[in-house]
Amino acid sequence: MPKSSSFLIEDAIVVTMGPRRRIIEGGSILVEGDRIAEIADPESRRPRGAQQKISAKGMAVIPGLIDTHIHLAQSLLRGCADDLSLVQWLSQRVWPIQASFTEEDGRLSADLSMLEMVKSGTTSFVGVDIVSRYGFDGIAESVTKAGMRGALAKTIMDSQGYGRRGKIMPAGLVEEKESCIREAKSMIKKWNGRGGLVTTWLAPRSLGGCSRELYEEVAELAREQKTMVTMHLAEVREDVRYAKQNFGLTPFEFIEEAGLAGPQSLFAHMVWLTNKDVRRVAKTRAMVAHCPSSNLKLASGIPKVPELLGAGANVALGCDGAPCNNSYDMIREMKLAAVIQKGRLLNPVVMPAMTVLEMATVRGARAIGMESQLGSIEVGKKADLVFIDLRKPHLTPFRDIVSNIVYSAMGSDVDTVMVNGRLLLRHGKALTLDEDRIVGQAQMHQDELISRSGAGD
């Protein structure tokens, strides 16, 4: 579809997520090229001149959801590591299977992940732990073809040991520091900003997978290349023990000393933070990707999200991976993010629906460094839009559209998705990803992976 295409979206409940959090019933949105050109309420003159009209009657239109922490290579592992302790989960299932990946597996897994995300309303994502075995170029090409907005984070390590109780990664996932840095620089040069959709990040392994010197080098490389950094941090209690035993610091204190704590960094999980850590996260302006389903399924714990928000930190949302969530559905993730904090603090008014929707939109945009372009429906911003069909029994009746979306909706309620002014999903049908091929091949690839890895039941 040419960039000169224009759409007039009519009769929508427009959840703008702009500074005033305005909600427009019966609103219209004019999209020209890749941008939002005009927004009108029913009393205003409707925009004119669009090449195509899209009726959104009976639907809410929200900003595209932003998943700030996913594992693209793990959708093929769905159901392979359920109901296991973390050590068994990693060492007996996840790592051995991932070490058996081919580049074809990596690309198919990325396609499957993106298909699920598009069909449930995610338009932008941060894909982590991309090693050479998965084929960075192939994955980046898939993202470009799919039309999604993807930040692809190249894994960096210099140790086969991986923190948690001294577990050792299989050789198939281990890369030398020099090759990691060389490939990262090459990928940044080739893909960063390409097509306006792909950005390239750096992803150092969590504590135990990198030396202090490498973390410092990654921080310097990120500044030099003007790119962002993401990593798992303080996910489980073992991370705290490891940092205390080896550095005499909390995980966040160590990373701050290494120069990685700042607005260029997005840390996933951050479950085991002290109150002092919470304040330091806010002061350094480091970003947090909260992954509630993963944290609960792996019994990692429940992070102090209301405390982080109260201190002024930016917290966004992530689905993590299929083995530790089983879903890439950000709408389902929003509800869980709200209710677990109410239960943890025995306070029903913490984490209101609007706060959680902010985490999935405007805060997600801030976490990936694109707050001026994404996260809200405003004139001049990118046309990343999601239509939610409200004409469902579980969404009827309603009084507050934001509460309805967060507490009642599911990813399957998504009808239409637009990214950069291009339709990726219409009436539930994927337009840029071959759903029949992807779904048809996924089971075969998983069966072959398990057979090659020897990590079956």
C-alpha cells in the first residue's frame, strides 16, 4: 500500500490517551500516509478527502499496544516447559530446545509471535535474546515484511555461566564476546531505523552471563551507537544472592555502578528491588518492563509496581515468552497487571484501569524512546491504531470504556490493526502474515525441535 494512502475512520469511541486522556464518542480519525492528520468529534465537520472510509461503529479505537519484553524465538516452545521450577524450566527444556534452533526455526517462531501479537492488538515490541543461531537478518526481514514496529535486541555475553545457581548454558547458545560486539555493530549499521520500523538494541545477558567489564563496554557502545539497552534484572531471588555474593551490591546497584542505569536502558522484571532500589530506578530514569504472567507462572514474585510508579519511574508492560506465559496477548496482560497489585497490597484502588492502559501505550512508547511518535492518538503522531469490537456479550453493557477494555476484553476482540498507516489486520484476518502457513508449520517445527534437542517429556 503506497504511503500516500489515506483513511477516514468514522463513528469510533476514540480513546486518545493524549495529555487530557480525552475519550471521543462518535469520533473520526483522518490518517494520511503514516500519520494521524485530523481528529474530530461528532459536532465538528468530518474530515474530507480520504481515499478509503472505515466504519468503526460499535468499536473502540485505541493506540497500538506496545509490548516491551518478548522472546521472539520462544513461540515455538509453547507448552514445552509448563509447571516446572525455574532451574528445571531453563536447563531441562528452554535452553536445550533453543540450542537446537535453525535459522528457519527462528524466522518461523518470529512470524508466529508477530501473528499472535497483531491479532491481539500489539503494534510495537521489544524482541530480546536474539543470538546468531536464530538468524538476525531473517528475523529483521520478517518484521519488515509483517509491517510491525520491532526493536530487536542482539544478545551479548562473555560467560557460559548464567547466574542462577551457577547453571551453565548449552554450547549452542554461547557466543564469544568479540563476535557478539562485532555482530551487534554490523546489525546496528544494517538495520537500525530501516524502513522506519526496525530498530536494533543491545541485550547483555543477566547477571552471571557478562563480566563487569562487558556491562561497562555495553554502556559505552550504546552511547557511541546511540541505541538502547535491555536486559533481565532482579527477576528472581537467586539474582539478589548472586549480586550480594559476587559484588556486595543489589542487582540494580551493580548495574548502576557499571553505567547501565539510565533512560537508555529498559530492565525486564525488576521483581526483587529494595525500597532504596525503587528510588534509584526513578532517579536514574531507567525504564522497567513488567511481566506479570511470567512472574507468577515461574513463581518469581510480584514486583513493586505501584511503588515504582509512585516514585516517578516509568513502568511499561511485557508478555515475555510462550514457555513462561503461553500467550502474547497484551490485553489479557493488562488485567493481570491490575489485579495482582490489588491483591498484593490488599487495596482495591491501586493500579486503576487507566494506569494500566497507560503502561501498555504511552508508558510503553516512552520505554522504547518513541514517546513523541507513539502511544497516543494525536495529530502528527504515527497512525498505529487498534480497533476493539465491543459488540460482544462479555463487553456489554459498560459504563467506562477504559475499565471495559482492561477488565473485560481479550485479544480475540481485536478487529482491525493499523501500523504506520498500513492495515495489518482487517476483521480479524491478517493481511501481511500468512496465517495458514505459519500455523500449519508450527507444530511440525516444534516436534522436530524437541526430537533434535532430546528435551521431550
